[in-house]
Amino acid sequence: MKYLNRTKTNFWSVSLAILLGFLGCTPSDSDFPCNLRVEYLTEPLGVDVPQPRFSWQLQTGRRDVSQAAFQVIVGENLSEIEKGTGRIWDTGKVISSEMLNLEYKGIPLQSNTKYFWRVRVWMDENTSVWSEPSSFHTGILDKNEWQAQWITTQNEITDASPLFRKDFVVSKNVAEAYAYITACGFYEFFLNGEKVGDHVLDPGVTDYRKTILYSTYDVTSLLKEGTNAAGAMLGNGAWNLHKTEGRWSWGGGGTAFGNPLLWVQLMITYSDGSTELVVSDGTWKTAVGPVTFNNLYGGEDYNAQKELPGWASANFDDSHWLAVAEAEGLGGTLKSQLTPPIKVTQTLAPVKQINPEPGVFLFDLGQNIAGWWRVEIKGTPGQVIRIRGAETLNDSLFAKPLEDGDKLSTKFKYHAQTWTDYTLKSNEPESYEPRFFYTGFRYVEVVVSNKQNPEYLKIEGRVARSANERNGTFESSDSLLNRIYRAGVWSQMGNMQSYPTDCPHREKGAYNGDGQVIAETSMHDFHMAPFYTKWLNDMRDSQEENGRIPNTSPVLVGGMGGGVAWGSAYVLIPWWMYHYYGDARILQEHYPTMKRYLNYLRELGSKDEDPSEPYIIDNFDGYWYSLGEWCAPGSKNDCPNHPVVNTFYYYYNSLLFSKIANELGHLDDAKYFKTLSDTIKQHFNSKFFNTETALYGTDEAFQTYQLLALVGNLVPEGYQNKVFQTVVDDIKSRNDHLNTGIIGTKYLWPVLVEGGENELAYKIATQTTYPSFGYWIENGSTTLLEQWSGVNSHNHQMFGSITEYFYKFLAGIQSPMEGNTTNGYKQIHIEPVIPEGLNHVNASLETVAGTVVSNWKKQPESFFHEVKIPGNSSSTVVFSTPGDNSVTLWEGETKIWDDNRFIEGVAGVHDVKMEQGKLFVRTGSGTYHFRMGKK
């Protein structure tokens, strides 16, 4: 038994056009390299990696197309690149099929420089084609080139948002100008009265004491000859968190390091080649702006009567503004924010609104979101409107459509005490949306201070998240699965805020356990490589002296609580990135600190509550630091035996780290940690396994413990089937319901499917009674919840791992983690699991190799399966059959399997074999339309 170690036109094309749009490639009969990326990003600005990596894909309208060789050129001049020459770097013709993470090895790159590049691909010895040119721009590669100073206000800032400005003169025609901006806290930056860029809640939160991220903007078009003005507005963010009476804050309120700080370096290059710097320093001025309160948790207040019109424009009279103060001694290293910034990605209009009494309005967005509200209003000067949101109505357990008589739920302080107070300045229409906080909500309440209806009022929901590109699509004949899938995607979007959060309203915490159990799902739904690169740096920054990875990274937001499963994100996610993205550098960069974490675990076994068991991690450092399973049904988070989970992850981390060490050539480490994992395995079974009952850690079956033993191949020889059966029996005793928390849920469907219980897996996924995903959905949920019962948060992503089952098994697009698809999706294995009650699935996945499509449909006498394999990849497509010679397989209108034999002659189809009642079809790249039926 093997577990994790290992025909209508619209049907066939349902999602292909969408995903080609994701790729930046357009359908064509020709072959060409496309989707050129540097450090996973398209034409990035501010690349501060001395040896950036280049990737591309091969677009083709033909079958069986692969790359035989490539040539990458890099230059500073576009015309040079268009001619096919690169002065900065020219690899020459390299005989290789690799297209992923090619490391730069040219002339040393210069700071603040735009480079152009393109790639040439040979499909055979004589046929080659160039990509369109692409570009990247470098950030500051030498810290000595930074000339800016940190600036802030002389007066203490607690709640208000300060403004900063400076006039400067542009004396000549500007060839190009780039602005490098960051803050401790959040910022908005302006040039000549116009906001620069579309980032929000920027920079992404880090532990500022270790790392501060800057963004790079091309501002050439915003400058003019003569007097110009730079301006900035700062928010407290995670830097200056205070606990304010009557406003929501998590725990003790957070850490306040002092006033928010600004850093600006504007680098101007004139047409004559000369350069000029405009930097933040003591010559800037500051004043208090109209944002009178801003807190990452408690909301934001805005008094429009305190606006200073034109403050960020040239020649504004700032004679009454105060001089800034220069700040020193932060200690954090400036690094480029090479991850998608947080942006407003969608705007939702209400689906229903009511006005139950004068001056009170209630709006239903129809969807639970993370972000904020935007208001348009026409009232009277001095009117104050209070805007707040919540996930439910009438203090009810679940969400529902808005009806007359409903009221906003205020039972949770994170809704009741989080708001915006907006003070109107005029009788004219006004518009406002917050800048420096976000929250989670579906319903929006507006209350007018004088209980008079304004002349006009409009509310919209603004979805704010890290702008990671969508990666995949899933749709099936089962509407419940489709709604679960959508809720899972929305939950991920609600918890992407430069790191994976637990929830967008209560804690906003960077909990590593929540993030690791959802990581593989997110890699299917979104382009996560740069996002996780940043988050792993957060984990490294958070590592304690003894090697421990805290339960949150970065540590400034959210709380503590967790266990070994939480810190294990630091080993699991690099390992998954290596497989999904072919990223060996992520393993290399974090290898020393991962090893420190493993050594911490090794020592922990002798420092926990039972030091006599050095290979068992018992409870340690109190309840909240040694949690096991989390949020299992009815458990109140007090699952029966936390050391089972802690020791499993100790074993699993040691095993994976031995593999990482082997991949990187650290053979002594590989041998040591493999031996260690074997020893832990022996002690794990000796301590927890009952050979009579085949149960781990408990006298009655607890699904998570059984699943972990199976998924980690921990079960002693001869007992696998018996342990597996305990899972099946317990599920059936619960009327086909799961009994897992966030950890067991991730592994439930893979174990069941690979153990042959396909129908049972589908039954669990489609249940509508407690505990199940369908229970949430049938009760009006549009995101995934924190608890199976429905209490507490209605926007947690940690249970979203169910959609791995949708992609990997129902659609059959196996990831590299199942053992058949290779790293980077070079060889792709597609093997759908077909439950009796499911009639079709349409799924697509943009991998680093290109778009993979698996669309299948059952008909009474036939089974249709459309498969798309990206250029330079190949596939094995598997069909379940009766196991005899009674089936025929067509590709298009041509037979490729009949009379129990492979029929050659179809382009791209290399072989068909029957093994163990399955047909294995081996193909090259391209789109294939298979039909299987009786003779």
C-alpha cells in the first residue's frame, strides 16, 4: 500500500483561454518562448539579487515539442537585444532542456539599472525561435549606495497619521527616474499630488529589526522640469501598535517601537547622462493629516475637515509645518520587496441593502472578504458616519442573506470595536476608503451621527490581498464541490497579507502551522513562489537563539501558540518549493538555519516533560507551545495526545532534511538525519503503537494519529492494512464523516484514495451535516471557518487542504509530491479518480512548466478525457478499465488501443500499455482528446 511517498467544444475548452491569459502566452500554431520571468516575477523592478534567475515556458500549438537547446542574452540596450546580441551576458547555445531558474553568470550587474533580455530556443538542431524581449530593473546592490535617512516627526505619534513633504527642482530633461520607498509602518507616497503606484498596506510586514522591504517605482512620467513635490502619509502598521480603549486589538495590543518612519531615495537620470538624488533627510517637513486614528486592528478614522488641499503638490505653503526628526539605529537590513505587493484586487457591490431607521444602513456584499469599505456620500458638513463590518447578522452562528429587521452582529469585539469614523467636510459628494488597516467582513453597517439620512450613500467592499496570480481552476458536475472550492479560494485570498494569516479580523497572525497545512493547496490555486520566498525569510528572521522557529513568523503580528507542527513549516515549505518550482536555491539559502531547527528538535526531546525519552517530544513549555492536532470536531482543541503529533513531525522533519542534505551534497548530514529518523520511528512505535488494536496514542481511534502514521510510513511491516482499516472503520462509524483537525484533514484524502477507498473519500467531501465542509456551505458560508461547529472566525484558510484532493485526485493532476510527476512538472502524471456520483471535472493548473489541463466527462457508453501538456513536458495519462481487452481507446477519431494492443501513428502518442487493469498512455506535449469505450 502506497501513500504520499509516491465531447462538446465548450467542454474541451472551458478554461484554456483563461489560463493562457494567466501565462501571458497566446494560442498559436507556432512555437516560441513566453512568460519570461526573473526571480519568478514578470519584468520586476528593484531586483537586488546579484545573480538573479531566469525562467521561461515554451508555447506551442503543435504536439511533441520540446526544447533541445537555449540561448539567453542580457543587455542594457533594447535595440541590441532585438538584434540578438547581449553585451552583458550571452550564454551561447546551451544543449539543455532546462527552462527554470537559470542563474545569471554575466558581467556584474549595476544598481538602479534597467536590463533587457530574451531567450532563444532550439526545437531541433536547425530550428530555433526567439522570445519577445523582456526586462528587469535592479535595486540597490551595495548598501553604501543608500544616501537617504530615516525621518519621522519630532512629536510622539500614537494614533494619527503624519504627512511629510519636500519641494525639489528638476533642472533638465529627465531620461528616467526611480523611487525607492519604504517605511516602518505603512506609507502612501506622492509625486506632484499623484499617488505613486497601486500598492496598499506597503511595505509587507516583516520583523523590522531584521529586515525592512522597499518597493521600487518607475516615476519618470511623474516628474517635470522645474519645481516638483514629494509627499508621504504614514500609518502605524505593525511598527507602532498601541492598545486603545474601546478599539479592538489582539492580546496586549502589539509592540510599539515608536513613531512610524519614512525612507525615500529618488534617483533621477537626465538625458545628458548626469544624475541627481532626492532623499529623505532633515530638510523635509511634517504635519498631522486628516487620518486621526489608525490601528492595524481597530480601524481608521478620517476627518475630511482637516484635509490640507495640495499638500503633496509643488509650491504648497508649508511655512507652518514642522521640521522632521532624523532617526537612527534600526538595525534592519533593507531588501527589495520581490514578492507581489498587497493591492486592491476586486471591488464588490452590495447584493442587498436596508435602511431600518433614519441614519442607519446595512449592506450585504454576498461574500465574506478581507479588505475594507469604500463610501461615497453626500451629506452635511460635520456629519460623522461610523462604518463597521461583521461576518454574520443578529449574533447568529452562520451567515445568511440580508432581510428587513436584521442587525449587524456585535458579539465579537473584533467586529464591534473595529470601525471607521468619517467626518464630512461639505455639502458636496465625498469619497473615502481606509489606507492603513484591513479587516474581515461580509456585512457593512453605516450609522450617521445625527440620525439623519444623507442625500446619497453608496458602500462597496474593497478586496485587499497580496496580488499573487491565480494558478488554477476547478469545476465539476457537483455544485457542492464547486462551492467548497470557491470558499477555499476566497479564504486564501482573505489570508494573504504579505504572509499567510490565520484570519483577517481577530489576530491577523502569521501562524506557521496554519500556513504549512494550506501551502500545497495554495501552490495549486496561486503563484506562490515569491510569496513563500519572502515568508521563509520571515521564519529565518524569527528563529531564536536555540534554533526554535516560533509559532508565528514574523513575530510582530498575531500571538503565540502552536507546536512542532507549526515550526515544521520551515522544513516542509522549502521541500515543497523544490519539487513544485524546481527551486534548489531555496534549500541552499536556508540549509544552515533549517539544520539549526533540527538540532533544536533533537535537544528538545531531552528537555521536555520526560527527558528520559530523548526521541519522543512530549509536552514542553506549557500547553500553548506544544499543541498537537488543532480544531478537531468537538475537541475544544484538547486532542488526546499531543506528543504523537510533535514526535511525528520530529521524525518527518528529520527524514526530509536527510533528503535535502542529500540533494545538496551534504552526505554526512544526510546519513546522520536518516539514521535519526529511523531511530525516532522505532521509538514512536514503541511509545504510541498498540499492536493489538493497531491504534496510535489512544485507546479509541483518533483519525489524525492513524493518518500521520500511514502518511509517514511509520507503521511496522505487516500492520499497514490493519491501521488503514481503523481509519475506514472510524469514518464509517461516524456515518462517513471525518474527525480530523487541520493536520489530519490535509492527509485524509490522499491516504483514503491511495488506499483504494475512492468512494468513501468522495462521500466525506460531499457531506452536508456536521462535521463537514458541506455543513458550512449549506449554512451560508462563502469562506472556510475556524471550527467545524461554526463558532468564532468565519474566514480561516487552514482547512482548505481539501482542494488538493480536487486537483490531485478528482482531476488527477498529480503533483511532484505523489512520486510520479517529476520536479518542476517536466514529466506529468495524470490519473483521475472517478467517483460514482461525479459526472465531469474541468481543471487546469499553471505550473512552472506551463499550463496543464485535465477535463473529463462520463457518458453512458464512453469516457472522454481532454489533456493539455505544456511544451517541453511529457505525460503519462492513466485510464481505469475493466482489466481485459474489451475496451478501445481513441485519440480524436483514431484508435490508439484496440484488441489489447497499442496502435501507432498518432502524433504525440508514444505508447499505450495495460498494467493491473489500467491503461497507461505516454504522450509528449500538446492537447489530446481521448475517448474510451467498449468495442
